[in-house]
Amino acid sequence: MPRCTPSSCRPRPRTTEPARPRPWPGSRALDAEDAAAGLYDLAVALGAKLRLADIGLRASDLDRAADLAAENPYPNPTPLTRERIRALLDDAFHGRRPAS
């Protein structure tokens, strides 16, 4: 196991910048720039249901789902707000391809 040296064991500086996505290991296999887009394209190719509406979620449920997600946060490298969650749910409800 490598030992720490004074330069390698320094704490990393804290930043308020949103985390940058790491390269996704499956990106070459699915020919996608990121995981969300690659998995979406795979689902399209397989004929899977792509819209939350197709699995029973109603448009009237989106606000409550966003509220629940915002009230129960989990560690995430990019800060999440209720508005961002609601936009994500709206995209998923309509089956929009995730943006890279």
C-alpha cells in the first residue's frame, strides 16, 4: 500500500463549485457521453417505456413527488433544489432524453 508523502496527504481544498461528472465507465460500450444519456438510448433501443406517465404517474403527482424528494435529501455531488428536482421529474414524465 502506498504511503502518504507530505504532498499526497494534504487535504483537498474545499470548493463551492458543483462537482464535475466523472467519466462513465460504460460510455464507450454504449457510445454515450454520460450514463443518463447512454441508458436512455439503450432503453429506446430495447423498446422500454420511457415516460413516467407510461408507468402510472399522473401529472398532478409531480409536485408532490418533488416535495418528497426535496424533503428527504441524500448526499449528492451537485446541490439539488426542489425546482431542479421538479424539472427532472417533468422531463422524465414526458420521456425527454437527459441532457449531457
